[in-house]
Amino acid sequence: MINRIVLSYSGGLATSVAIAWLAETYHAEVVAVTFDVGQGKELDDVRERALAIGAARAHVLDLRDEFAKDFVIKALQARAIYEGRYPLATALGRPLIAKHLVEIARIEGATAIAHGCSGSGHDAIRLDLSIEALNPDLTVLAPAREWDFTPATMREYARERGLPVPAAIDRAYRIDRNLWGRSIDYGVIEDVRREPPDDIYLLTKSPLETPDVPAYVDIAFERGVPMTINGIALSPVELISSLEAIAGTHGVGRIDMVENDRAGIKSREIYEAPAAVALHTAHRELHQLVTPRNLERLTQDLGVRYADLVYRGKWYTPMREAIDALVAKVEETVTGTIRLKFWKGDCRVVGRESQHALKERAGDVGFDERAMLD
């Protein structure tokens, strides 16, 4: 029997209606939990909204530091970029959210977890698989799989019950954001023949509007972890936020791609990830500078595997943990500084320095000996 449900509450219309719908359908207490992974002002007054709608309790957890250190940095070190383009911004947030949903459910004595994702979406599968891996005894509820509400009927449902749901927002797209970037889909961008309208972008300027003078940024890494920008030590959250502002101002970080979803179906996705593009560019260059060729190729292949695991919702698996262990060993020498140049949407490496840089030694050995070095 379900008597208490922990709901992943975004503060939007669907999860607001879900508070009342879950309580009414299952005759259960609903505990709303909101996770700050870098959404920004979207979370203003979110706890008060949940309580006003009828949540028994409402929690807001700041997970930005944990997200940056334990998920973003690990994926950066593993060189995890899905299909060579997508740095997995939203996908990386789901296993973290699932982890804390399971923990809150344990603390609250809840037997079920609910989320606002639709049944067919990638995020629903990522949450479902992560929750099941962490605690298979919990029931996972997704109201969007069971109800037939549209935005209009959800508002009617709320009006009939006097629920103070968010005001109507006319959005032509579906947008998701966290510390590592934004994803934009649906609407006119589904037509792969059309150029995306410029109004969908928030973090990046059009190259036509960027400064005429380029920006140079020195990023220093220690064991594959970015530590400083232009000599200033920053926490991972501060460093990512600073790079987002600098690179985005110069138009860096727009990604327009047709990707293969979990079922192999082609879908167009638009991403904004200025900091992710900059850090992956710098890390890749430093990695190549200090890593022997065959080990470099191995880590390239593992990066593809790692990205696939994250994309498919399989963060909590022995394979991901095993790759992390190997990557940690390889990253021991990934220490040094990379200089990037941002200009008119371009992110380019223009300088490299590392005490572990592999030097050219062709003159020291003969041809046959060089062939054996691999």
C-alpha cells in the first residue's frame, strides 16, 4: 500500500498538478522535493508553491557542488560526449536526482517515488533505471503515463480544485537547464531543414553580436580537474559559471545536431553548453599532450562507451564504475595549462603547457625501435 510519495517537483504546471492528483488518486501524503542543479531563477519561491498546492512537506536541496564534482567532472575526465557533439548536460543530472529521491524516500518512510516525465521520454527512463538500481523495492510513479491531461485540461483540473498553479506561459519549445548547459527541442526546430530561430538561445550570443576583440583564457588542470581560470582558483561551480559567461559572450557553445535516441530514431536537438564545449576542448588537448598514443586511443573508445551509458540511464552500473577507475589512473598525468581563444563562435586551442608533455624522441631511436614503442 502506498501511503507516502516523494515527488520530484520542478515547480512547473505538470508537477504542480501532480501534487493534487497523486494525493487524490492514491490517498497518500505527497512530499515535494526540488533539486537545484543550476536552473537559476526558476526555483524562486518553489517551496512555498508546493506547500500552497497541498504538499505535506517540501524540501529544496542545493546539489550544484555535488553535481559539478561527482558527475560533471567525472564525465569530463572520461571524455564523455554523446555522438561527438552532446556533452550530456541534462542527462548527467538525472542519476544525481534519482540518488537523492531514494535517500529522501528512506528518510520520509515513503514507499513510492514520482516524477513529472512522460513515459516515452529519455529522462523518464534515466530516472526509472537509476531508482531501480538504487532501491528496487520502491514503486516509481509517473502521472504523465496515466493521465490524459493537456496543458489546458491541467489548468481546468487546477481551477476546479482551487490550486494556485503557475501562470500560463506560451512556450513554443521544451527547455531544460542545469549548470552544464541547456537543451531545447520540439516546436519549429523539429524541421531539420530550418535554421533555429535566434530567440531560443539564452546562454550564447549570435556571432554577429559578439565582441570584435577575441578573449584568451588559460585553464589549468590538476589530474584532469579544472582548477583555475587565468590563474584564479575557483570551485568547480564557480569555474563552470565563469566559463559559461565568457564563452557564451563570444558565441561559443551552440550545438545543432541530429542524434540517435535510445531506440535508434533520429531526432534533432539543440543544445547550449559554453562551459562544456570550452572545458572538453581544453581537456582533450591536454590529454593528447601527455598521454601515450595507444592509451589515448583506448580512452577515446571508453569515452564513447561512457557517453552511451549516461545517455541510456545506466550510471549506476559496474561498467561505469570500472571506467571511472581506469580513467582516474590515466588522469594522474593530465596536469597543465591550456590557452583557449574565443572569437565569433569559435573555441580554439592556441597554447599548451605541461610538465608531463611527451617530447619528440624520434632522433634518439632507430626506425625499427620506434615501431616497437607502440
